[in-house]
Amino acid sequence: MSFFSRKKRSSSSHAPSAPSLPESYDQRGQTYSTSHQSNYSQQQQQPYYGQGSGGVSSYGYSGFPPGTSPDIIRSFEMVDRDRSGFIDENELQQAISSGYQRFNIRTVRLLMFLFKNPNDSLRCGPKEFAALWSCLGQWRGIFERYDKDRSGKIDLFELRDALYSLGFAIPSSVLQVLISKYDDGSGRRVELNFDSFVECGMMLKGLTEKFKEKDRRHTGTTAFNYDEFMSTIIPFLVSYD
């Protein structure tokens, strides 16, 4: 059973690879940062909260990775009104919508599923939030690169190129299925805003990561039995409910 193949990068390529999901993030202890500066997501360089002290914020959070941007911490603090140190899907929607653009709750639930807290799948903690926010910054940079007319939307061919730059060589048949999800039936050319691009790309990324867990030799081919296949696909569908 073949799946989405990952593009080989040359040493001259400047396109960033898509950030790993939080499980890998935890194992390596890395701190992600936005690799593309843009008028949407450029962050001012400021002294960081918690340097050398585990990312402690102004009112006591200790869960942020060292070196986390103060803007990320403030965004988390603003929506965590009960000061629990965790935020739910509605609070996450508010936080990322204020930082980027309005996000559909469907996209937010997918992000929550992919960046879920290992101890609480219904809420997002500081570490997951920092990884998610920085990931969105990277994907915003990719989106802007291929939104050549600065319309705030990308079409089918721009989507293909954007996904390819992230490492996903998507067959045209699969790309047509993806883009058809956003067809409103008006007959106009289908275009995706950043919210839809994130939803589309994160779905591909999540499924690809699951496939790679089975394809340990990176051959682009593996085998699933029925139970394994359903266990892989259903969580992505359920995350939209």
C-alpha cells in the first residue's frame, strides 16, 4: 500500500521541513521558532521570559520550553483565564485567531488532536501550545511564499507547490479530492485561505507521520491490516466532531 512520498531535498533548498509533532518535540527537547519572517507573523526579538529558568512566565508557568518567545507566553496567558495552565479548544481558537487570522473550530480540533497533551487529550498545555504556535508561524511563511498575488488565498497549483515545499509530493488525484472539499458549488475557481491551508496540510502531515511509523525502511510502501487502518484513520475523522 503506497502513500504520500516525501521529497528529497537538495543542499541548496531553502524551504524548511515541516515541524515534527509534539511526541518528537518532547524527545528531542527542541524549541521551535518561526523560520520565515513576514508581515503576518514576524516577531520582535526581545529578552525571553525564563531564560535559564525553564520558561517561567510572569505569573508562574513553568511548562514553557526555555527560550520561548514572550509573545507566545502572553498569548497563552490571555486565554487561560482560570490560570489552570491548560487551555481548551475554544481558548485555543481565540489565541491563534488573534495571532494569525480567524480559525474554524474544525481546524482547531485537528490541531488540538495533533498537538495534544499526553496527559489530557482535551486540553493543551504550555509546551504543546509553544510547538503549535511556532509550527503555524512556519506554515504561514510557506503560505505567503506561494500566495504570489497577496490575495490571502492560494489556488490548486499554488497549494500543490506549497505542499511540495513542505515535503509532500501529492498525486494529482489526491490533490483534486483535497481541493474539492472547499468547493462551494458556485463554479468559481477554488481557493484556500490560511485556515483551510493549515487544515489541509495538517491532515496530510498527520496521516503521513502515521504511515511512516509503519514504513520504517522509508520505501513508500507498507501493509496495514483492517484494525490498524481503522485505528489510523478514524481519530482524524473523529477530531472534527
